[in-house]
Amino acid sequence: IRKALNKNLRFGFVAGGYDDRGIFENLFDTDQVQYSPGLTAILAVNHSRDGMIQALSKKACYATTGPRIVAGLEIAGALMGSELNTKAKPGLAYNRHITGYAVGTSPLKEVIIIRNGKPFHTFTPKDDTYEFAFDDDEPLEKVVFKSTDDAPPFVYYYMRVEQKDGHLAWTSPIWVDLGMPAVEKKKK
């Protein structure tokens, strides 16, 4: 996934799985250890089919390993799945205000902000709920990936939540593109 994200492929995180327990458990004779299928959380404006499809197309979703963990990530007020640009928000070139929250189904072990595929900032909550706010004030031009096509240089962030019972959640990324300044200085 990180290789694809590092190449500027943009997608939301979803999870699922096959579970042959329940009414199908007698159809298979196996000693395979069962795992909990993952879940996808969709942040839709309403619970209609159209609302779900719109949310998925905006990448407003996140994945868990099964438990109904609640998680959210924002940069400058933009929700997970957003694509921001310094042309529209010039301040992002100098500071990205990152906020988020996690509500676990058991106590949280850690909340990690991933920047460009690597752990960037780690929190160690003391309970099953956690909220945070902090600023990434490293100049954007120093941390961006160069695009291989005509797309502008970019950075991406997502959040990984781990509970003490080992279950995980991952928010969909937020991308920040480094746009060219509207007025370029003339060379002397």
C-alpha cells in the first residue's frame, strides 16, 4: 500500500474478509485458525445508497481489523480522503494543523500519524478514547515526494490506531499538493 501511495496513487482504506463461521461452519472440514474479518467505516452525510457511494468516492472511509473502532483525522479542517493544495491554502506550505480522535472498543495502545509511509508522530493514550491536535511545521518543500508525471509534488498523512488487544484501524490518507506560486519572481 505504501509503495502505491508513494507513487501518488490515491485511494481510501477499506477492509473486509471471508468468515465461514456461523451457518456455513459445517460445510468445511478444516483446522485453520479463524480470523476476524475486517470492517469498513464510511463517513456519509446520510445513510442512503447514494450517500454511501458519494462518501466512498470522496475516500471518506477507514478500515479496522474487525472491532467497531471510531477514528477521524483532519488537516486544516479537511476530512480524511481530502486532497489539499497550497494554491488554495498557501499556509499549508509552512504548517499543517493536524487533529484527530480515536475511540476504541478496548484500551488504546498507540495512535500513530504516518507521513509519507513512515511513522511521524506517536501518541500513547491512557484510555479507550483519545483526541489530539498538533502542527507539522516542517516546510512542505523539504518533505514532499516528486511526482513521476505532471502532478505537483505531494505529501500524504494517515492515522493508525492500535488497541492493547492487538486490533487496528487505519484512516484513509489526506494528501497535500505543493502547488506552484501564483506569481513567480523574475530571474535577474
